Amino acid sequence: MDKEKAITQSLANIDGDFVKALTEPARIEILKLLILHGALDVQTLAEKMPQDRSVISRHMALMETAGLLSSQKQGRHKIYNVDGQTALKKAELLVESIRLCYQIGCC
């Protein structure tokens, strides 16, 4: 396999939704709050952040889709928690993709 094909194949393994979820400071703050306080609902998170509840809710949905969070319904509320196993697996895949590119000689 030539260098370009190997690098392209390695980078194709990067989960764009996962990376995107980690690029917004508000989402990092949400992760921090969930790690510090454990499972929380959107309303409780919104009380701890400057963004509106609807903005927080959209961030949470994106983060859940990306595999950073899991949720479960409790009555009318949706409770979010960090999905450590999935997040760790996706982070390891990201690091492995970068490592492979580096070994191939990309930089």
C-alpha cells in the first residue's frame, strides 16, 4: 500500500462527530460538570452555565450522538451521564489513527 492510501485509510477511521463534540468550549464545560457532579438533567446543567436551556439541550444531543454521553428517561426528564467506555474507545481510535499516520511518515 502506498503512503497516500495508507494515510487516507488511517484518517478515515477518525470519528468526525466525536472530534466535533470536543471542539466547543461549552461542551467541554458540560463534560467537566458531569464528571464533577455525576448524572444531571438539562435544566440542572443550564442553571450552572450561561447558555439557555435550549442551547444546552442541543449540545447534549450532539454529545450523545458522538458517544460522549449516555442518557436515560426519568419521568419527564432525560438524565445525562458521561459514557466513559465509549468515549475512551473513540479517543483511543483517534490516537491510533494519528499514531499510524506518524509511523507512515506524515510529519
